[in-house]
Amino acid sequence: MSALDMNNLQNSFQQALNVSPGAVSTSPTQSFMNTIPKRLENFNSNQKALKPFSTGDIKILLLENVNQTAIDIFKNQGYQVDFYKSSLPEAELAEKIKDVHAIGIRSKTQLTEKILQQAKNLVVVGCFCIGTNQVDLAAAARLGIAVFNSPFSNSRSVAELVIAEIIILARQVGDRSIELHTGTWNKVSAKCWEVRGKTLGIIGYGHIGAQLSVLAESMGLHVIYYDIVTIMSLGTAKQVSTLDELLNNSDFVTLHVPETPETKNILSAPQFAAMKHGAYVINASRGTVVDIPALIQAMKVGKVAGAALDVYPQEPAKNGSGAFSNELNKWTSELVSLPNVLLTPHIGGSTEEAQSSIGIEVSTALSKYINEGNSTGSVNFPEVSLRALKLDQENTVRVLYIHKNVPGVLKTVNNILSDHNIEKQFSDSNGEIAYLMADISSVNQDDIKLIYDQLNETTEKIRIRLLY
Ligand SMILES: NC(=O)c1ccc[n+]([C@@H]2O[C@H](COP(=O)([O-])OP(=O)(O)OC[C@H]3O[C@@H](n4cnc5c(N)ncnc54)[C@H](O)[C@@H]3O)[C@@H](O)[C@H]2O)c1
Ligand SMILES: O=C(O)CC[C@@H](O)C(=O)O
């Protein structure tokens, strides 16, 4: 197809884009055509650089100080990048997200259904972290918005922090350091312990729990773990069948579970009562999993001898003095007054290594989804991908059709596509939605307009994207 044809097609689809914003990504504009030589350096010689339209049209909003590696990768794709070091207040987020095609967040930004419904052009969300509880995944799927995260790039960082905290709590290093910073020399060994031979209880034996298990055993700790699924143990770690069994037998209890309705206050007064006297509690998962007022009470009576917290029910939107206060969590001043309490500002995954690999991993996944429709690794979409189109496949269009997962859709869609030459096709479903990807060859400008118009009339469509 000539560049002139592309332009004509672009213009006609631009009207479509205006009529149903976000319903279609159209052919590349002339600006895209001019950038093909540059883009080809990213692809092997005969792979076609698939773009929804001129990448200069793609707008990406990055919040919460997403790593520079991601900014570089998106800019290298030619996308427009709008970057903020912090999360945004809801009203400002609603304004900024209105016309972007992709948004990158970390753990603070809440992408509710209400916010997502206002993002008319949004096709993809990147959680530059592990947790995805901050996104209404089901609502995103219903709106045809794919969500990607980084499933384990910061697991090691969290595990190393927890190992450090086990020792710091057992030796009361935090208090000794604070005392010495203020001139007090307090050389004591009372209630200070080696960790070798002690028992670490891990609640949630996933990526982080397992990493921690190996590190803990190398320090001479015995490891037991509780999980809602049966998981093969590493080393000599043992899975226990109830949470109570873990609590009764652990000297250190650490939480590595996601934020779910079931994990809310998984440690509260009854659980603290079930613990060994003088046990230690570590939480680097989500702030909602520990009932902190109950923890404070357990510490006041000596049942819990120390605690390390990296996450909190409410956390500041950005760095700054005075940000962590009773206004945010009413028990703050009580918590900070307790001895042997180690508080960190959600830095479990905050290492150069973790943030750099997360930036690369998630930005690459988003770029592949925007440019090729590849949803492999998505946390809320069917995982669909097709091999890349080749440069010599110039009259081929890639159809991306996200639809309600109801019977009869594939028949309708294939009736539309089978009037043309379907070179390859793949579809899969996941809960309420399904995703079909098809490469249609030997098409001209009229064919593509017809395919779009016919698909756009189907009642089950959620979102259509056409890529060249
Ligand atoms: N502090 C930080 O900076 C930081 C960094 C990374 C992850 N996190 C948090 O840690 C959590 C865990 O991370 P991960 O990568 O190990 O996740 P993961 O999904 O690999 O592992 C979570 C484990 O918890 C188990 N689980 C779920 N519900 C449970 C329950 N009710 N009781 C017991 N076990 C349960 C799961 O079966 C799974 O094995 C993430 O969801 C995230 O919220 C925090
Ligand atoms: O980097 C963050 O803000 C979140 C880190 C962590 O909680 C995660 O979910 O990976």
C-alpha cells in the first residue's frame, strides 16, 4: 500500500477515531512512514515494524517516579511521554488520563472503574511493581484495557531487606542506633539474640517468600511456611497446614501475601495471641494485612518483641517531611513511640537493580502490546500473540478484536474476516472477555475500511485495533 493510500486511510479512520474514540487505532500517518528506516534498527531486517498509527500519536502517562529505563524505551518508540515523580490527586489523575493510550503506575495510584471509564483512549496499564491490587482488573478487562506488571523483578530486593530486618530486630539495632545518634551509649545483650537456630514463619510462599526461605536457611534459620495452596518447599523448609501452627512455632513471622479481601488483617489480635511470647513481626507485603492497632497492643504487653513495617494502610502520595502522620493513620504517633519498631517507607522493591529491570520489563510488554497486540504476560487479559509480520507482507493488516466472552462471536467475526485471506489467527478467553488476533493479507484500503466498519457494528465488541 502506498504512502498516499495510507494517508487517505488515516484520514478516513481519523473520523472513525473521532466518532468512537479508542475504538480503533488506524494506519500509520506519513510521519510514521518517514520513521520506518529508524525503527527498523530495532527489528531484524525482514520483520515489519507494526505500529497502530504514527507512534508520535501515542501518549503515555508515567506516575510515581517510574524508572528512567522505561522513559528511554518509550521515547525510543517515538511515544509522547508525560512523567511525574509522584502519584496524582484523583481529580488531576482523571484529567491527565483522559486522552492517554497507556499509563504507568506503581503501588499508590488507584485505577478505579470510575477513573478507567474516563480514559477513553486507554488501551493498556503498566504496574511497574508486583502488586496489582491498586487497579480494578475486572473493570479494566471489561473496558478492553490490558494490565501488565512485573511479577518478580523486585523479589530478591524484598527478601534481602527482610533478612536484614530479622537481624536488626533480634539485636535491637534500630534502637541502639537512634540512641547513639542522640549521644546515648547503651551496650546491652539482654533480649538480644542470634538468628541461627531460630524459626522463621513465612506467610505466603510465592516469589518473595521462596527467595526469603533460601536466604534464611543459609543464615541457619529453620523455615516453616503457610500458604493457601500447596507449594513445593525449597531446601528443608516445611509447609504447615494452618496459620495457627505457624504462629505457635515461629520466632519471626513475615508476611508475603497480596492485598485481597481474605488477607485483610490476616494478623490481628487473635493471631498475635497465638504467637510465641517475644516473637517478632515483619510486614513488607501490603499495609492492610496487619491490624496495626492490635500489633501496638501486643507490643505494649511484650507478646511481640519487635516489628518491622514497610507498608501501611494509608501511605503518602509523595516524599516529604511530615508526610507520615496521624492525619494519614491515626495510630502513627503511638507506633513511632514504641521500642524496637523498624519503619521504612515502602522500599522493599526500591533498589537500582529492581527498578531498572522492572522499567525494562514492563515498558517492553506495553510497547509490544501497543505495537503488535501481544498480550503475553498480561494479568487480566487472555494471553494472545502471533508471530511478527514480515516486511514483504505489505498488504497485510493485523486485526485485534476484544469482545465479550459470549457464544457466537467467533462465528460472526469469522464471517466478516473469511471474506478475506486470513493468513493466521489466534483467540483465547479469560473470564468475561475474549481476545481475537488475526492477520489478513492481500487487503487494500477499501477492504480495511470494510473490515473495520463491519467489526465495529458487532454488538459484542469491546475494543477494535487495526495495525499495519
Ligand atoms: N514492600 C514492597 O516494596 C513490596 C515489593 C514487592 C511485592 N510486595 C507485595 O508482596 C506481595 C507478595 O509478593 P510475591 O511476589 O511474593 O507474590 P506471589 O503472588 O508470588 O506470592 C504470594 C503468595 O501468597 C499466597 N497467598 C495468597 N493469599 C493468601 C492467604 N490468604 N494466606 C496465605 N497465603 C496466601 C499465594 O498463594 C502466593 O503463594 C505482593 O502482592 C505485593 O503486594 C511488596
Ligand atoms: O514500587 C512500588 O511502589 C511498589 C513496590 C511493591 O509494593 C510491589 O508491589 O512491587
